[in-house]
Amino acid sequence: MTEKLDTYGSSQRRRVTSRLLLTCLLFLALLAILQQGRAAAQTSGDTYVVQRGDTLASIASELDIPLEILAATNQLTDINALKVGQVLLLPEGAARRTVIARPGDTIQSIAEREGLSDLRLAILNSTTPTARLFPGQPVRLLRDTVPLATPFGSVKIVGVPSTIVQGQTGWLEAEVDRPLSLEASWNGAPLGIRPLAIGRKDETGGEVTVWGGHVPISASLEPGVYSLSLSYEATNGVTVSRSFPVFVQGHIFPVQDIRLPADKDALVEQEISQEELDHLSPIWSRTVTPIQWRNPFLLPLQSDFPTTSPYGVSRNYNSGQYFSIHTGQDFAAPGGSPVLAPADGIVTIAEPLTVRGISVILDHGAGLFTGYWHLQEALVVPGEKVRAGDPIGLVGTTGRSTGEHLHWELRIYGVAVDPMPFLTRPLLAVPSTIELEVEQETEEGQ
């Protein structure tokens, strides 16, 4: 009897052990499936591949991630040592920059899934809401879109940047449901916001207008919270306005010591620099020129020459005789190298200047200008229209320069910002099939 009980007990223990083993195996299999799904999600949404023109600061600003958190997540000790193609890990909950189109997707279907405006998404991707997308096509998402918690009259949706890094550019968008003149200001200074496109409302059949514009932040603006305001005149003549807080995040720029040759010592005098700045400021502060470009900028040189001085560098001339902040990107191109227009534009200046040497300035419309200093020769004349890739000058070393190079500068509403992110960022791209009558009427009215 005892032997039978022992045999029965052993059999029971074996069955329990088998069940436990089977349960463990099933749990491990389920865990493996979940981990695979999690890894797939991280691959599509939790990493970012560094593109040409990117800086860690611009990536952090665009994805609304604090710079120090992005650096710590990737264990970066030198935030300026990024390489094109480098894969960055994003902290949990970071905003996605793109999504991948599925078979049969349109901008409308993606906008519906993501809870975004199809018209604004179409503008950002230079297409139309109903355009079919090929499977695997990357589609850029709108960033920092903040629906208003309370009605703002005819302004139904406002997209504002929550954070902008020193020297970078934010983007402001607003959607209105009737014709009106919308005005924007940043820290008390006017912004060149303008209508980009008109679309149809599905529910009522009425029109919705998308307005947009840049928010440029100079490298010298102190970190802190500033006010971005929108206003318009209501039908009863009362001005309706609302303000939004935007945080300007600090960035550490390198310092550079420069020794000018003896024959150029006089060019560091503050009076000479200020006189030239006073001459140029009214030119690149204009916002009335219609938009000339649609796509990201091209590099203004035929080859990818090394950078000798990036935007934002604090410069110390002649051991403290003069200090300045570098307002552009310098490329070590040989003298005589062709300088190319990075986008369509209109030549506003092609003349020798004291500090900047032989210079060319292009007006790309909507308050965005690019400048090319220290040229050997200008190949264009004021008033001439140029296309992206057209030669506009030759690299030289005229003006306050210590050697042959190209200084490339980008200003928005007169504020100098880092030009490199604009090599990959679409700029005010408007689908050709969406009506542009509002923009044309606005320009004629000005």
C-alpha cells in the first residue's frame, strides 16, 4: 500500500512539474513576442537618423526634447560631434518626426490616424490631402500643434513651438475659418506670418485658411520664457489677441580667436561694423516679397567643403580688440569656386562692402534672406531672378577675412539664424493644387 502511494505521489509531482514547465515556456514565448513588438515600435518611433545640416540642438528643438536629456540618452560628451547617418536614441515619449506610409495610404488617412489636420499635413509634405502615397514613403508630422483650450474667435487651431534653442528657428501655424488679416509678434517684434493655402471644410463647405511663419531666435538672445502673440480685427472692429509662452533654451557656442593681418586691422572698429549693419538692416527686414521657394535649400557650393567656423561662434579679434558673434557658416572653399543659389530668389545686393567684402544678398520671400560675403566676384546684378543651383559669385577673401572661404548667412526678419538645418527642412512648401488666391491678394494689398 505504501509503495502504491509513493508511486502515485511521484506521478502527481511529475505532472505538476510538467505543467509548471509548460507554463514557463508559454510565458517566455509570450514575453519574446511582446519584446519583438516593443523593439519594432522603437525602431520606427524611438530613434532618429542624423541628416545633413542637423545639430544636436536643432534635433532637440524640433522633437521638443531638452538638449541635456537627448545628450544623456546617447551618452554624448561632445554635442557638436554628430555624424551624418548616426542613429540617436530618443527618450521615451519623444515626438516622432516622421511616419511610414502603409499600402493605400493618403495624407488624409494618415492625418486621421494621427489626429492632425490633413490640409496642414499636406502643406508640410508638399502634396495634397488626397494624393496617394507609396508604401514605405516617409511622411513628416506636424510638431508642437497645440489646440486651443478656449475659443479664439475665428482662429480655430494654433501650432506654436514650446521650446526653441538659441540660434535656431521655430515654426508658427494658425488655422482660421474666415478671411481676415492675422498678425503675429515675438517678444514685441512683428513676425512675417502670412496665408499659405486655402482648403475646403468637409462639414460646412466653408473655407479654412492656413497661416504660417518662422520664429527666428538669435544666438545672443538670453534663455528664458518669452511671449508669442497672435491678433486680428474682429467683424465688430475689436482687436482679438492671445499670447503663448515659448521657452528659449540656451546653447553653448565655441569661442574662436582671430588675428587679422596688419592691413585689415582697421576693419575691427565698431563704428565701421555698425555703419555697414545700418546700411543692410532695412534691406533684409522686408517681408513683402512673395514666397520664391518650395523645397529645402541646397548647399551653396558644388562640393561639401569643410566648415572652418560654424554659426554662433563667439569671435575674439586681435586679442580682445573686438568681439562679435559669427552670424553664418564658413566653408573652406578654394578661391574662384562657384557660389550657388541654394533656392529660388531675387538679387537685392551685389556690391562691395567694407567689412563683408564683395557681397550678394538673395531675397527668397516672406522675410527670408541669404547672404554671401568675401566673394572674389559677383556674377549677378540687383533685381535679377535666380533659380536654385544658379551661380551667383566666386569664393574669395575680400573684406574682413583672413583667407579664402565662403561665409553663408541666413536671416529671417533681419535676425541671423543657423542656416544648416534649412538644408533638410521643407520651407513653406505649398501644394500647387491648393488655391493660393489669399497670398496673392495679400501681396497686392501691400
